[in-house]
Amino acid sequence: MEIFIIAICAFIIFVSAILLSLHRISNDEPEEIMIPASTVKQMMSSAKKLHDAEMANIRHDMDMKRLKENKEIRADAVKRHKNTIKGKVTEHLIPYMDEFNYNPSDCRFLGSPIDMIVFDGLSDGEVKEVVLLEIKTGPSANLSTRERKIRDAIKEKRVSWRLIRKNK
């Protein structure tokens, strides 16, 4: 709105200066100049058009900025989604990859809150170790809060075996 008022004032001053200059050139005697109402209306109309054009430019710039930000957000979402899918596929396939140190037959996929439990040696008839396994892909993949709490409970030996029998 301030731009609109400034534009009107500047336009009125500009037109007044032109009219005053024209009057002085044609007549050396100073006299009061009256600007016709139609001229004032034209000046107001021109100032409003100027204001509307400026506002349209501002809206266009804001729309372009918003569009760019939305594209960036979408690109980031697609990238994250791809990484998530890659991680989930890796979790299921890792027992069959060369770098996996356990027999795939000894593994049971859980998915949440940990990815897998390995009963190392179970397929050979003797369990050497029970391993709770979390699989992460990418260099910046970190454990979630829940995963860290499970890891800490295991490290602190807060692990037990329980048997539940349901009587008929």
C-alpha cells in the first residue's frame, strides 16, 4: 500500500511540475494553477495501474519461489523414499549377500523394532550364539532411539528367556 501512495504522490508532483513549467513558459506572471478533475482521475488511474502491476510482479515472484521450494521438497521426498525402499530391500536380501557372516537358514526377519534375529548354528544343530541384528544402509544411517534402547539393554545383559504355556 505504501508503494501505491508513493507512486500517486510522485505522479502528481511530476504532472504538477510539467504543468507549472508549461505555464511559466507561456506566461511570465505567476498565477494559481487548477488541475482539472479529469486529469486527477487519470493520474489516480495511472497510479493504480502502476500499483497493480507492481503487486502482480510481487505475487509472480512469490509464486515462482514457492514453486521452486515445492520442487525441492518433492525431490527430497523422492530421494528419501528411494533410500527407504533400498534399505528395506537390503534388510531382506542381506542374508544372501557375500558379506553376511551367518547361514541364511539361521536367520528370522522381524523388521521392527530390530531387523533380524540370528540363531547362529541352529541349522547345524547347535546354537553358538543368538544375535539381534540391525541393518543400516548408507554412511549416515543411525540407530533410532528405540534401537539404541534395545542395544543398551542387551549390552547391559538385561535379556532373559521366558516360556509361556497356555493351558487348554
